[in-house]
Amino acid sequence: MPDQTAMRSFGAMGTRFECVLAAFDRPVHRTEAAAMAEEAEFLVRDWHGRLTVFEPASAVSVINDLAFRRPVSLDPELFDLLARCLDYTRATGGRFDITVGALMHAHGFRSGKPGVPDAAWGADLVRLERAGSTVRFLDPGLRIDLGAIAKGFVLDLIREDFNAMGVASALVHGGTSSVLAIGSRPDGSAWRVRAMPDDPDAPVLHLTNEALSVSAPSGRVVASQPHIMDPAAGCPAVDPADAACVAGPSAEVCEAWSTALVIDPSLTADLPDGYRSLIRKGSAWRSSVAASVCSPGSCPSPR
């Protein structure tokens, strides 16, 4: 394989994406490699414009504005994404739920005045009709907010595009908490990714054709409350894990489950086949693969 690489970084979805294309399964000129990286940026920016809750013209904002009054037509990709999100809600016992939009606003994690009196939430208030590819809300106070799963969704789309383009080795991340490893490194070794880059004692995972998502209550805090919402309680998570990391084939699935596990680590036993987790509570990391408790810096790197 030719020794050509391309790198690109850009801001989108409230964070910074970085993309490194390291090797290809066919001869690729440097300018073509750069164009591939640029295509990834275009894809992320396009979906950012459709999925953000901060732009009134986005598809999600239109859904939130109209779906109680009438069914809203969706394109097939967005319909399927919302359908999968409802499936994740069922699989995680309600711990992952994109209908927490009004709760995020009510607790001050979105723009505007906190304290929405008509806040409603719950996946049972969403109706998807596949025959017409429409979505409808059953309560006027319901709002969806895709949050971090939007990053996982676009990372999976990037992988599909890169595979079709002949990218054999690449690493893409969105804000370091959402990571996609395509293939292995050019020397054949796995991509090594630290679970929490700012913590030198955090475990390092070995990723080959896998994604990684990290959820943590630190970061955005309002009135000493974490930004991770517990749909079961209707408020910010109480006593969440310090961090939950999930690795596996799909970045989207990793995002849903890392959010659920940071709220309720006991859900580790319900992880889908092919996925594994690392959860930190206090100074210890627990690995779902090794079934052991690890002190900082000593946790195994599950393969």
C-alpha cells in the first residue's frame, strides 16, 4: 500500500473532529486522500445542520415544533435513526432516551430560561409510521434531543464512505469521547486509544475495526448537577458512574450504551454481543470482558 496520509480537523456538533487517513487498499494520490478527508467533513457538517437542536431550521427543530400538531415526514435515513433510538430505549430499560429534550431545557442545559412547565418525556409518546415515514408526538411538551448519539451516527456513515473509497486504515474522533478506528494501524498493530485522554492513568483500549464511546458526568454542570439526564427519574443522574466506556462494531450503539451505563452500570450484563465496557467508579475501573476491578493504570486492554 502506498505511504500516503491525510489529516483534517474541523468543528461540528459542539466539538472538534479530527480525521487521520493512514493507508489505502489501492494506489491513492495525496490529493485524493485529502479529498476523502474533506468529504468526511462535508458529511459531518451536513448532518450537524439536520440534527442540531440549536438551529430553528434543522430537521430535529422542525420535528419538535410540528410533530404534536401533525405527522412530520422524514427522509429514510432520519426515520431509521429515530427508530433505532427507540429500540435503544427499550434495550436499556429507558436509561437512554432521546425524548429528554424538554428536561435538558428545564434544567438549564439548553439555551433560554430554565424551568419549562409543560416538559414531557418518554419514548412511549413518540409514534413512528413506517408506511409514510412520519413521526408524531402525543404530548405538546415533548422534545427530542439526539445529543452524543448524533456523533456515533455520523462516524458510522464515515466508515461506510471510507470503506467504499478504499480506506484501509484510519482513525476519526469527535471530541475524543467518540472514536472510530478503521482497520489497524499501517504496521498491523491495533489503534491504541486511552479511555479518557486527560487522565494519564486511564486504561488504554486496543481498537481494530471498532468504535469507542466515553460518557462522563463531568463537563457541563448546572447548579452542581451533571448534564446526563436520567429519564427514569426525570432529572439529572444521581450518583452516576465517573465514566462509562463502550467499545464495539458500531459507534452509534456505543454512544447509546455508554450513556445508559454511566447512569446505571448494572446494565453491563445486557450489552449487545460484540460490545464491551469499562466503567470507573471512584478510583477503580471495571472491565466487562475481564470481569475484574482495576486500579488506575492497571486495567487490561480488552481485545
